[in-house]
Amino acid sequence: MKLLNISTPLSLISLFSTTEQKPLQKRTNPLEDGAFKALANDQINRWHVPGIAISIVDGNDTWAQGYGISQFPSTPVTPETLFFGGSTTKAFTAAALARLIASGNHTGLSWKTPVGELIRDDFVLEDVVRTGLVTVEDVLSHRTGMPRHDISYGGSDPKTSKSYTPRDLVRNLRYLPLTAGLRERFQYCNMMYVVASYVVETLSGVWLGDFLKREIWGKLGMNATYFSNEDALAAPEPLAKGYVYTNSTYVEVPYMDLTSVSGAGSIISNVLDYSKWVRSLLTLTGPLSPSSIRELLTPRTIVLEKEPWLKGPKAYALGWINGNYRGYEYFEHSGGMEAFGAQVIFFPDLNYGITAFGNTGVTSNYAELSLIWRLIDDKLNVPASERFDWDEFNTAQLKYIEQIYDNAQSIYYPNIPSPPLPLSRPLSNYTGTYFHPAYHNITLTLNNTSSVEQLYALREATWVVYFTLKHISGDYFIAYVESTKSPGLIFRQAVPAEFKISADGVVDRFGIAAEPEMGIDGRIWFDRIA
């Protein structure tokens, strides 16, 4: 595996002493440490991650190294290997808006500008009053009241076969339920970063990828950073393939379609380029002014979810999560896709930051967290007895996912009659195509591959999933949801679903608990159209 050490000489300080002068010692590269290499190999094997790349910015030094495989059978990960960065893109989208605000070319544009003033015809929420109040910083700090609705976006129009665009996603927001008041609480929402992307493109007149290249990446020398699959595949740097470990083997996962995702998660880069980005934030240098960087890093929204490895709360700034670890403020963000995971973290007071990329979904994040926090704890000389056990924590996370999935019936339907009530109509009557204006079409068919006839649906959007509907009682079901590209426990879900029958006995509506923030009883309702 290739090792790269880009090191700027440390400032030399003359020490006057009566003893013999000692030669200056170069700072040790922690990625060359034998114990750390052993941990990296352990994490790769434990979580079945083909490969991981890591870079460290420590004062004037930058180190980077690859571990494992970027493409089977034998292509190694190197510091130059390209990975999908997922939601670490969000910090760049916020930075793009910072550039527009600082440019002075858009009269009155600020973090507090209502989004509706910038993209008036397109940005409409179900709450018309709120539509006029949501600001740029509300969108970037996840406090609009809009939840994820992650399976609503992406894919292509069934009538034209054209991919849905960021503008299409923005215009669909008016059809999606809100689940909190404006600025009431933190609700992570990828779609709001697509809104921000569309604002940048509308004001600048160029595609967000081109804007970032011109205004951020080019000025930082991030010449191995891309914003589309096509550009990354044509790049001189090698692009890692994504994998899922299933049935005791690695299966290649097709690259996700990022057309609709835009500034929420489209970046493709390597750890060397990210080290340049991290250094610019640590040193308050580069294309962003110090005041712009401070604005990006100012916390806006308290994140109520408590983390067991932290004593205090976390907050969300603009594209960054803010926290405090052992008295040191830090900023971080993760990125996750069907077959890639990313982590970025930096500590301004330590002039220290780390980037890690891997090529599996979720499990690469698990491995990266163990490695990153090992490096941080080593940096801070944290005693071994006080270090957080990431492997135990992540194993418990997986166990919890498995328990929810396996016990879905008793969780969602604890009081079904015995025997269960029969369906109102024959099962074949529930098949057909149902429509929601934001979630678009879902077509239910009979699945005859199992011993019990069940309803089945394939949903091809940004996240490609299929639903298997198990009858529970009456017209109530459980929808077992699984990724078609990355099957297995990681992306597996089970949610309640139901049908409505019209007065004339026709199955005319399908409802599913597609958005967790709406609760167990919340439904996204699809109307039958065929």
C-alpha cells in the first residue's frame, strides 16, 4: 500500500544551552505506527470493508495512507484513490453560499435572507406562512421543520424517462408533510441542501459543480475533486468501487445516481484533496475569508441526540456538526451512501484534522470512527482505560437494527386479534400503481417466488429499494424494505403499511410509514392511478 508524507519543515527555534546541541527530530507519522496499522487491518476485517484511506493534518504536517483494496481482486487503496464523500459535500455547499454572500454581487443576500425571495416560484412548503419565513441559514442548519423524506427523491419521470433534477425536488417540497415548527428542533434533511444547491445555481447561473471548482476547489489546488460520476470515471485518479459483504463474499454495488442529490452528497474526492480543505479551515486561509469561515462554524441548532462518548451537547453549524471533546472544540461530518462512507473532523485549537474514506455503506463509517478516534485519543494522550469502545457501540447499533426488524410485528401491531382478520378483498385486488405527488409512483405486484403469495414493489429512485408486504390483519401490513443494490442488515427496515377501500369496494389508497419523524401512525398516502 502506498504511503505518502507531505511535510512542511517545522519552524526552527534556537535553544541556548551549556549542553551539546541535539539534532532536530522530525515529527512522527502516526499512520506508520505498527499498532495503528494492525488496528486498521483489524477494522477492515471486522467490518468487512475492502479498503480505507486516511489523511491527517497536524500543524504543518500532512500525512496520508491507504489500507486494503479499492477494486477487487487486487487494486490497492492509495492516498490518490477517489471515493464518494456523501454528506461531507454539505460543507462545500454552505461554503458556496458564503462565497456568494461575500462577493457583494447579490444585493441584500445574507444568511438571514428568506429562501422564497431567491427562488420564489419553486420554493413552496405545505405551510404557506412558513414558506416566506425560512431563511438560508435555516435551510443549512436543518431547522426548517422538514424531515428527511429520503425515499421520495431521485429516479426518473415515468412519462419522459428523464432524471428528476434538483429543481424538480425543490418543487416537490410543497407536497411533503412537515413534522416540526420552524426553528423548533433539529431535523436532518438532505433535501434542504438540494434547495441550497438550487439557490447557488440560480444566483450564479452555473452548475454547482462548476461553481465549486471555480470558487473553492481550484483555489485550494483540489484538482482531484469531482461532482459527477461521469467526471470521476474519466479522471486520471483511480475511482474505488463500492461493495457490500453478503453471504460471506464481497458483491460490487453500482454507483448511485447523484443527479438529484447535488449539494447534499455528490462530491467525489480523495483524502489528499480533503487535507487541503481541512487545512484551509484550520488556518482561516484560502478562498473563504476568516469571517466567512467563522460564520460557517457558528452553531445554529442544538442536536438533542446525546452521544455516549461526549459529556456535553452537540450543535449543527452550516454544514458542520460542532461538539467538545475533553475540553477541545471540534467540527465534523459523516457521509454515507449505499456502498461508501466518509468521516471528516478537525480541532481548531489543536490545528489538527482527519479525513477517512471507505468503500462500504455504514460499516466503513464504523471502521473509520474507530481509527479516527484512536488517532485523536493518541494525540491527546487519553489513558487506555478512558477510551470509548467503538466496536462495542457499533455492534450494539447493528443488534438494535436487527431487533427492530425481527420484532416489527409485535412493535407495530401488538394487539392483533386471534385469528387475524381477513383481507377486505382478494390479494390480487391490491395490486396496481399508486401515486403521491412527491414520492411519485409505486407499483404493487404479486410476488410468487415465496411459498406465501405476497405483495411486492420495486422503487427506483436515489435509494433503490424493494418492498415486500406481509399481511398482518384486515387491510394492515408490514412492509419489509431492503436495498436492491446493497442487500443485508445495514439498509434493512420494517415499517407499517395499510390500504383504504372505497365505498364501492375498490382498493383505492396505499399508505406507508415512509418517514420516521411522522411516527408509527404517520402515513404517506398514495392514490391508485392504475
